[in-house]
Amino acid sequence: MIVSFLGKIGQIFLNGVHSALVVCVLIMDTLNWLFLQPLLGRGLRWRSAIEHFVEYGFRSIPIVGLISLLVGIIMGMQSAYTLQQWGATIFMANLVGISALRELAPLMSAILITGRSGSAITAEIGTMKVSEEVDALMVMGLNPVKFLVVPKFIGMVIAVPCVTVLSMAIMIAGGFIVAVGILGIDFWAYFDQTANALVSKDLFSGIVKSIFFGLTICWVGIYRGFQVEGSAESVGKMTTSSVVTSIFTIIVVDLIWTALFYFTE
Amino acid sequence: MMNNNNSEYVIEVENLIVQYGTRRVLDNISFKVKKGEIFVILGGSGCGKSTLLRTLVGLIRPHSGKILMFGKDVTTIRVQEQIKLLKRIGMCFQNSALFNSMTVGENVALPLKEHTHLADSTIDIMTQIKLDLVGLGGCSNLYPSQLSGGMKKRAGIARAMALDPEIIFYDEPSSGLDPIVAAGLDHLIRKMQNTFNLTSVVVTHDLESVQIIADRVCLLHAGKIVAIGDLKEMELNSNSYLRQFFTRTPNPEENQSTSAILDSLEDM
């Protein structure tokens, strides 16, 4: 029993090492086809990259925008509830602004884009694998990383920060609605308070996070997509797993960057 | 062309072994394919024939053995060399493996766009020629999902032919098709070989299409070659598995257990 238990732990560890290696190879391959090969004259599929950017970024604006507005309003009301006790409701500008820039906007955008596009990446690559389309590419002498991975990668890494910046603005606007519309704070007073509360480092840390969230969504989605074996059932399983892994990894990455920014204040 | 002996054979497989983990799928396979012939790899379900085809085109790395294609060893080849080699071969997949996000025309044009520096107008013309060749002249702007099974396979052949390859591989060309469409495809494969002196390697379990297309046949069973030769030699061969395969006789033990159940049902 102990032996089988230890064996199980060893197996999990080996599987972990194996998938880490596979992800490393995938990352190296992506970077190779993103930077090195285009310099050697093997080209980049720009048009496909732009299409993916529009799909991941532009098309996700309605849902991300709506949710950001709602989260902004919720944040406004929750902070007003606490700050009212000291008659300091004006400070909700600081609370909403800082939490939106440093934390909520990057995180909400990343999680929404994971659900919307991370799953789609896995499902697309998985289906292509099941229907032998990936094999067909390889037999034609065309590299799947160049064709399938790099355009998605470029699209995602640009789209997530763009959507995040928009989400930041909309969340702060949500705070404005609560402050000006419900609590009757003067518009310009709230505006000045927000402007004074925020420093460029807040914006910077949010954008840095969002870039790494983009990398995470993309690589997890692609990795899970290539893990699909055999059947349509496997596509479904890997798509679910892609979303779960991606959200988990995003939170871990978030923690690491938050800690880094906290200790280098 | 190194010398006459070598140029007669375009594919030479020597002592090929393929394993999934510890399970041996192909065991010590050796055969040669002559230039310009249709070589059929025949075998039952799960005998490793698709694996063999995928190993030949480099999708599966063998455990040991040699695969010489145009005199170059596919198993140890470098990436740049491999891409050059892949341009000289074409492959038609079992489910045609057309890219679903592209039209039929774009599918056929893709290898041309990526591997040649031809102008777009030239590529359009070449794509149209390839589609006319397989009888899909009017389908250039349709998506693969709008095609029937037989048309998809034809489109797959057109795509495999895009770069005018010297060898073409077919994975189960007639599977899942009705007899008329399947026969049409057999004739297409024959016509391609006659017109372009194309070497073809066909994996199938369809005995009727073997009769039409095969110049030489190799029968696989449980990862091993049972027999190899032309159709006449196959007729004369007395190997029991080969006779069973060619006469479509079921396995006796499977038959006994099911017929026992059926008999008891009949008695009731």
C-alpha cells in the first residue's frame, strides 16, 4: 500500500516533469518561429495574426466591457459601504481606481478571455488533430507551430493588454456612476481624487500582469489542444481542462507579480 | 540518380520496427517499391498498415530500421532535407484532412503558396487545373463541409497533387464510400499513375479495389508481412491467412461462439 502510494506520487511527479518539458519545447518553438525564422526569411503569417487579434480582442469588448462596468459599480458600492462609517466616501475613488488598475481589470479580462478564446484555441487545435489536419500540415512540410501557434500567440499577447486597459477605464467609470449618481459626490471632486490617487506604476503593473496572462492563456490553450488524442470526447475533456488549468495558472502568475510589485515598492 | 539499381526503387524499407511503448506494432518489415508502380499495402483492421504509412511519410519515428526514399534515409534525415523530400511526395488521408477553415481552392493552393514563389494568378490557374484533374472543377469556392465524402477524397487528392509529387500515398481511399464512388476513385488513382508515371502506395482492406489498382501487393498481419508479390503470385500463395483474407472467411472460433448463441435463440 505504501509502495503503491509512493509510486503514485512518483508517477505524478514524472508526469509533471514531462508536461513541463513539453511546455518548454513549445515555448522555445514559438519563440523560434516568432523571432528567429522570420529573420531567416521564412515569413510570418501577419494576416492570420491580425484576424486572431480581432477575434480575441475586438470581439471580446462587449462582454468584457459590460462585466467591467458591473464590477466597477459593485466595487463602488462595497467601498462606499465601508467608508461611509468614517464619512470618507470620497476615498472610494482611491479604492476603485487602484484595485481596478492593479488587480481587477487584468484578472477579469484574463478570465473572460480564457473562457471565450482559451477554450476556442484548445478546441480548434484539438479538432484539427483529431481530423488529421495537423498531420496533413506536417506531411506538406509546413510547420504547425508557424501555422497554428504563432498567429494565435501574437493575437493573444496584443489583445489581452488592450482589452485590459479598456476594462480599467470602464471599471473606474462604474465607480463614477456610484459616486456621482447615487452618493451625490461632485463630478470634478471625484475626478481629481481619482487622478491624484493613481500613479503610473499602478497602470504599469496592471499591463505587465495582463501581458503575462495573455502568454498563459495562449500557451495553456495550445498545449492542451495538442494533447488531444483520438476522439471528439478528448476534445471536450481537454477544452474543459484548458480553462481550469489556465485560470489556475493565471491566479498563480497574478500572485507572483503582485508579490514582486509589493516587495519592490 | 546514383546508379541504375537504386533508381529503379524509390522506396526501400529495411527491417523496420515500430513500437508504441513496449507494444510492437510493426515487426521487422522489409519491402521495396518500384518507380511508377501502384503498391498496395493490404491487411485487416489493426494490423498496423496505417502505422506503416504514417511511418513512411515521417509522422511516426520508428524504433529501428531504415526507410530509404529516393535513396535518402527518412529516419535520420535533417529538417531542411526532410522538407525538400516532403515536397516530392503527396499524401491523401483517410478522412481527407482538408482544412475546414479554408475553401477547397485555398486548400489546394496552400502548398503552392507556401513552397513556391509563383504569382497569385499562376497559383489560381494551377489550382484550377488540379481540381479539373480530379473532376471538381466547379467546387473551388465551396468549403469542405459542403462536399460529399467522395468529393472530399478527390479534393484531398488534388491537394496532394498540388506540387506535382513523384510519390503519392493513399490511406484507405475507398473506405466509407459507396461502390460506385469507390470504383470512380480507383479509376482516378489508376489514371493518375498512367498519366504522370506516379509511384503510388495505397493502404486498403478493400479487395475489389485491389483487383483494379494493384501492380504489387503486400499483405500485413499482426505487424508482419505475410506475403508480397503481384496478384498472380497472391493467387498461387497457399498461406492460410492469405487464403482466408482473399476468400473473406471469418475466424472459426469467433464464428463458433456467436453461432452457438444464435442456434440457441433459433431453438426457442
